[in-house]
Amino acid sequence: MPRRRRNADARIRAIACMRIMAGVAALAPHALAASEANDSARSRALQLEVFANGRPRNLVAKFSQRVDGRLVSAASELAEIGVRAPGAAAPEDEVALDDIDGLSYDYDEVHQQIRLTLAERAMAERVYKAGVESDKPQKAPLESSFGGLLNYHLRTSVMRDPRGGFDYQGASATFDARAFSDYGALKSGGIVGSTVANRFTQVRLDTNWTYADDKRLLTYVVGDAVASGPAWARSIRLGGVQIQRNFGLRPDLVTAALPSVSGSAAVPSTVDVYVNNNLTLSQPVDEGPYRIDAIPVAGDGTTRVVTRDATGRVIETSTPFMVNSKILSQGIFDWSFEAGLPRQYYAILSDRYARTAVASGSMRGGLTDWLTLQAHGETSSSRFGGASAGASFRLLDRAVATLAGGGSYWRGEIGGLFYASLETRLFGVSVSASSQRTIGIFNDLASVTAPTSSFYNQPLASPTGNFYGYPWSPGASAAFFRSYYDSLRPSRALDRISLGFAAPFDEKTALNLTLANIAGGGGVNNSRMLTLGATRAFFGDVTAYIAVTYDFLRADQRGVFAGLSIPLGGETTMSASFSPRNKATAVMADAGRMVGQEPGSWGWRVRSAGLTSQTAYREASMGYRHEYGRIDLGASQMNRRFGGYAQAEGSVAGVWGGGVGLGNPVSDAFALVNAGAPGVEVLMENRPIGRTNMFGALVVPNLRAYETNRLALNVETLPLDRSVAQSERIVRPARNAGVAVDFAGKRRQAGVTVILKDASGAFLPPGSRAVVNGSGEPAVVGYDGRLWLTEPQAQNEIVVSLGMNECRTSFSYAPESPRTIGPVVCE
């Protein structure tokens, strides 16, 4: 009995011990976490100056010292000082320095410094930007004003009949009107005129309101717009709304994927990057792995990277590159969306829109620096639908390729599209090739919204079988219109390959070989053309060229064209060309001087052309550009008929707070400069652009929208009675808008010369310092006691220092006073 009880007690104690051990095991993680939390809470925050491999980093980093003496820091903080954190540590994770392979350190508590010894495997890759600050916005703010602009182009012509007398040939005027404010720009254009056949015609072009959001890089358009799309899609004009990403609002933003160079430096070094043997940048780098991103290059070529360290050691490597706008930088996203009614007969009829509503959208994004994805979709209220997708990618930094495919459905017609392109440069040969094929019955918005009636709203396939008033039999009409509708669809085949290279027999001769194959819809407009061109420079500036074309399907598209261009000095050139055609040869000779963009520039042109033994055409013209616009006069002869023409172009601009001015045509943005006086020369980017008119104003056309433009006054041309607080301004205008730039300053009194003498009647010595009216910079007395005062007042007091002494004098002044006053005695 006692033995049995002892065994039972033993079992109870064993069970109790097991339960206690299980409880301790369950509490262990919590206790450990609590211990670590307590250790973290007792950690000491440190701000230490960092040295790496014996060299200062010129950085102060944040560390924490735990109770066990170990130093820890965030992974992001370590990356800043050039230390690679182990594993896949998140930026906010704390990493103990003792856990980093290849790193040892010495903590100097007295001087609050940490000295790191790093092997290359422990060094983080240092990333440098090659001077492309695409993440920084423009420094100058975007300026906008309230105002308007009218561009105009006027032309009229007459022709003398061989039987005597002059015949009026007509006149035309093209206008581009704009109104702009902080809320965008309203723009409308049109053409009005008269011809021999019509007494008066008018056609409206585009009318729209545009607003640009430069912070979100978006552009909004309401009115007439052009739909956007990828290379394999056809664009249409429509009236409606459009919203799209606009990287043009940030001209400093580089969207294309630029190449990078990388390497490793044992000691601090300088990396020189040569692009096509031209030094592009020089970048100091620290020791360890490095990468230089966004090398500013364009096109294709070779980068040569030369690394030089303080010991004189040189390491050189070369890599090919190819930059193409089709490849977006990683993270760049571009898109566009538009909806409305398709416009028909643009520039022929003013307000002809289809009754079918349409919508389209496009997007592309840089998935990586070598792969960009694209997508495009179209639809209409007539139950049309189309979609396509593709990808552009870089191949081994030597080529850029694009592959895409899509399909469409409309009224039971189903079709597909395939597209491929390649751009590269191999062994000195530039290659550009593309191919687009359709299968089935492929449609797009351009084909399903094409006009199906004449200008006067008469059906093309009328019941009587008439086409623009011409009689057609029902059978012929049906066949014609079937072919007509087929021709509206995208080409069944559209292939092109172009090769450019230097001639193997002469490096100065550039050759170009192009083969184009077109298989139009409906079997019309087919072409298979081969073109061979050659260009050769002689004596530095003289250029000779020849092109041979041969169409395998159409005999009328075969021929030879050759010519010669000779510069005659300055801006004057002469050229001659000929082209054999069937039984005659077309010959042309041309000489002239281009009219420059600067006011006061002039130009001329003489031209003779014709077919030997048939017709002859001769023309002579001259042009002149003024601050207010440009005028051209010309005369021509066609066989026995003589004629002439006159044309003028310019603009009328007005900006709130800047007045109204006349100027040359404005294609983008402009500035209305007010200098406060006539005849003042205005500079744009240190280049003379014109002189102010009688009201002191000048229209400066063709500013770069959304970019900084430097405008200045030539202060040497300011009148003596005019002063300006500043003579230079940096402006950043919006597109299709203008800004007022006021340099007017203030009018000052005309200067006078005061002749000073001492009490004995002698002139005050030259070089003496004089203070006028108790303020301002001291003036200097010249020879014969002459002192120049720029802004005399009604009562003036002059104090002149004469060595250890000084003298004083005063005089009165009125605007009608003479320019020279005195002599005045200074006592």
C-alpha cells in the first residue's frame, strides 16, 4: 500500500513538471520579444560621422547602440552611406553591422565617428544621374494672361492673257484666331477667298478649346481634335472631347529609356563617358560598384567608358546603345482618350460631321527600360469594335522591335491585323523595316466613318446610279462602289524596308536603298517600288544627288531624278536638277536666298522649269521681313502667259496689361514686350529679334511653350531719359497663349553737366569725389571741373571732397534749363 501511493505521487509530480515545461515553452517567444523590446527601448540613438576604407563620406548617419553594444541602422540609411544590406531587407528594417558579410567597423565614441572597412561584396551600388534632372519641375512658373491673337496670310494674283489685258485670278485670306486666359485657349481657323469660278468661298478649319494642366501633365480639348494611336492605327479627325497625357508640358522630362553604364572602382575615380568618340560627361564616383543612369544620347552608337583613379590607372570598356522613343523609361505611362463625331471633308466643307458617334483610346507604358507595352481600342455607335495590343522591346542594346496584333468586327465582317517593325544598325548599315498585314475584312474607324455621300449630301449610290452628276449603269455602279468601299479599308499589305550605308568604294558617298510594297484594299492602288539613292559632297559644300525609282507593277512610276546643290556664300544657294520622262526631260534650275527670321532680313528666288520641247515655266520673287510681318512679290511666265502675285503675312496680338501690337506670324506662344520707348532693341536668347514700335511695344513670336525663354533689352538703345529696374526677364508661356513683359520702368530727368570752380576761379581738380543731394554713389569730377548729373532735381546740393577739406554749392534746375550749368562756385 505505501509503495502504490509512492508510485501515484511520482506520476502526479511528473505530470505537473510536464505542464510547467509546456507553459514555459509557450511563454518563451513572448518573453524573448519582450526582452528584445526592452533592449530596443534601452538602445542609445547615435549620429555618427562616417568614414569608409579610410576616406570620409562627408555624411552623418543615424545608428542605434543596443545594450549588448552592437550597432544597428536602417537598411535605407546604410544604402545612403554605401553599405549593402544583407538579404531582402526592407528599407525600414534595422540591420546589425555585425551581420553584414565583408564589413568591420570601429566606433570612436569620443569623436562620434564610425570607421567602416568594406570589402567590395559589402558595398552598395552607387547610382548617379548623368545630369538629367527629369524629376525636378521647371524653375520658372508658368505664366498666363488674358488676351487675343490673329494670324493672317493674304494672297492675290493676276494673269496677263496673250491676247492682251490682265485677268483677275482670285484672292484668299487664311486666318488663325485665338483667345486665351488662365482657363485655357480658344482657337479657330478658316480660309476665305474668291476665284474666277466662285465669287466668294469660306471654309472653317479647326475650332477648339484647350486647357493644359502642367502639374498632372494632362491636356483637355473640346471641339475639333485628331485622334491618337499607335503606329499601326490610322487617325481620324473628330469633333468632341479629348483627354490625353502630354509630356510636352514638361520639356525637361525625358520619357525615353536612356542607356546606363556600370562598373566598379577600387578607389575614388573619375568616369568619362564618350558617345561615338565625343566626350559626353565626366562623373566623379566613390570606390565600389557604381551605375550612371540616363546617359544623354540619342539614336544609336557606342559608348566608351574610361575610368581614371588618383594613381593614374585607366580602365576602358565599350558597349553599344540604341535609344528610341518607342521604348519608354520604366514607370512612364502615356495614354489618350477621345470621343465625338467624325469630321468629313476637312478643309473642303466647314461643318460636315458623320452621324455616327465614335470613341477611341490608346495607352502605352514602360514595364522595364527595355520593354514597353501598348494597347488601342476603337468603337462606334454603329456597332463597330476594334482592339489591338503590342509590345516594343530592345534587343541586346542593338535594335528596337515592335510586334502587335488586333481584330475588328462590324456588321458581320470580321478581320485581323498584324504588325511588326525593326530598327537597328549593324556593321555600319542602318536598317529600318516594317510590315503590316490584314486578314479577313478588317475595318477601323477611318473606314467605317468614311463619307458615303457627295459634298451636297447626295448618296453616292443613288437610285439612278449617278456619281457626282455622271451617269452610271446599275451594274457598273455596284462594282465601282464595292471597289470604292474596299479601298477605304487599311491596306492588305504595307511593307517597307530601308537600308542606309556608306558606299564601299567611297566613304563620302551615302547610299540608301528602299523597297516598298503596297497592296491596297479592293485591289486598287497596288505598288511595289524599289528606290536607290546616292548623295556625295564635293569641295566641302557642293552636294550631288541621284535617285532611281522602279515600280514593278506600274510603268508610269519609273524614273530617274538627279541634281546638284551649290552654296554661293552667305545664305544664297543654287541648284539644278533633271528627270527623264517618257519622250521628254524635266529640267529645273533654281537660285535664291532664304528670308531669315530676324526683322530686316530679305530674300529672293529665281526659278526656271519645264519639259524640253513642250512647256516652260519661269518665276522670280523677292521677300522682306519687318517687325510687323512679311511681304512677298513675284512674277511668273507659263509659255506665253505672264502673271504676278503679292502676299503678306503677320499677326495682331493683344495682352491685358501689355497693349496691342503688330508682329510676324505666331505658331506657338508669344510675348508682348513693352520697353516704354520706341526704337529699343529686344533680344531673345541673346539674339536680336526686333525694335519696339512708336508705342514702345514689340510682338516677339515663336516662344517655346512650357519652356523658359530669356528676353532682354539692349540697354544701349534706351533713350537717355529712360531707366529700367531690370533689363532681362525669364518667361515660361503656355501653348497658343501670350504673356506681357513690361520693361517700361520710369522716366527720368534729362542729365545735365555742372561746371565747378573754387573761390579763386580755378576748376576743381579732376578725380574729386562729389555727393549729390546727400545720397547715391559718389560722382567723379572730370576735366575742366565738369560733373555729370543723371537725375537733377529742382533744388540740388553738391558736396565735393578736396583732400582733407570739402566745399559745397547749390543750384536750381528746371526742365527747360540748358544742358550745361555754370560755372558754379564751390566754397
